[in-house]
Amino acid sequence: MKDIEILSLGPFYAPAFELMEREFTVHKLWQAKDPDALIAEVGGRIRGIQAMHLNKTGVKLMDVLPKLEIVACFGVGVDGVDLEAARKRGVIVTNTPEVLNECVADLAMGLTVATIRRISLGDRFVRAGSWLKGPIPFTRKVGGKIMGILGYGRIGKAIAKRAEAFGMHIVYHGRKPQADVAHKYYASLTEMARDCDVLMVICPGGPATHHIVNAEVLKALGPEGTLINVARGSVVDEEALVKALADGTLGAAGLDVFESEPQVPEALFGMDQVVLQPHVASATHETRLAMGVLTADNLRAHFAGRPVLTPVG
């Protein structure tokens, strides 16, 4: 399949990326000194795109790739892809679901425990020698708390399983209630936030969920509430979040994603009630390899004339 040319919009886990390069001729847009010149040179021959979640794959790019057949996304999120434009052009879109569920859920639960129990603060407390001067203030118990999950899909259910093992109670909000789910469903996100101790954000990004967690939701979550975001930075109104944390409207937050990452609001750096991570929920060797292999497998299946493994929509 080396005669098939792929445009790579962003790098992923190197051992898996090499698998894709062995199969196809890959043009790395992210390494090009002049991206426009590269597209002008190879655009007429490109039959596939490999994209990361932040890469914009819209009408403008599709219009200069007349032979485009497939966009293979490395990751679950496809909020960077104009799905309607792809549909109109008959372009298949794939992503990498399932293979990252466990690691994302692990980090989500880790952030929950770390934030409620102030684990990062405790670490800094010991390293600074503060323990020699007296004990650290008490924190809160994890067990018995209510976790409200925004986005009760595959990963949301994996998080719920872990939270229940810690003795937490689960409720959820989504577009509609799910059949065969025993947990309580809330049609209103604000009402769920008011009734829960921890709001776990794990819904898709994109226009439909932009700033769905706004000042009203944060106020409902309250000064004893904790926000955990392992979804997309765009889902949370970051300006409202910083203000709520600063003035005590919201109790605490554990964040793996941000609106303009890798830029993070500096106001968060000095907040002891906040735990920060650099968007690493799926960043384990095992999971990133599996994601990369699935990305390459989708391309391979399509160009071999077989159905893709994980189509979107």
C-alpha cells in the first residue's frame, strides 16, 4: 500500500506511527516548514488523513484534497473534524474508542481521590518541611459521596465502576436516559450538580457541549463541590471556573484538559484545592500503542476494500 499517500496532521505514539509509515507513504504536515507548499505539492494525491483531536479537519482542508477518502482520528474525540462536510463528500471518519477506556477512567478516579484528599498538597507540604511545624488540615472522605457523571458513555461507565468500588453513589446526565441503567438520570445538568458532591465531566467536545459547564452549574455544585474534567477543555467555561475557585463558589477541581492547552490559566497554579494534569488520561505506553494500531488498522482496512473497524456516525 506504499502507493497510497496519507497526510499526517499530528504525531502520535512513535512505535505505532512507524507501523503506519511502513504501510503507506506518509506526509507529515506538522514537520513541514511551509505547510501550504506541502499541501499544494501533494494534495492532489492524498487519499487519507491521520488527525489528532486538536487538528482542524474542515471544509478548507477537504477542498484541497480532491481524492480524500478517509479521516482516521487518533483518539475518541472527533470535534476537530467537520463531520457534515465529510459526509457530503463521502469521506469516512474513524476514531479509536474502547482501547482507552480503562486508562482514562483510572486517571479520572485518580484525580477524584487526589483532589478530595488533597494528595498534591500533602506532597508539597512534606517536601517543604511544613510537617515539622505541625499537621496538615483535614480533608474529606471519598466514600459516601455522590458522583454526577456528565456523559455516561463507555468511559463514563468505566469511571462509575471505579467510583462505586470506592463507595461512591452514581447519578448521570446526558441527552436522554439510558435503558438498563440503574443509576438515577437527571434531565437538568444544573439540578444534578446541585445534588452531587463530585461532577465528573467525560462528555464529547464540540459545539453542542461548548461551555455546558457554566457559572450556573459551578454555583450549583457549590463550595463543598468538586469538578473533575477529563473530557475537553471547551466543555467548561474556564473563566467562570477560575473565578468560582478563587471566590469560593466552587470547592475544588481536578483538571486534565484546558481550553487553550498547553496554555493553562496561571491563576490556577497557586490554588491548593486544584490538581492539574497535562492532558495525559490516555497517556500510557499500552494504551497509546493500542490507539495507534487501531488508527493504522482503520486505514489498512479501508484501502484493502474492507469495512473500517470503528466508523464514526
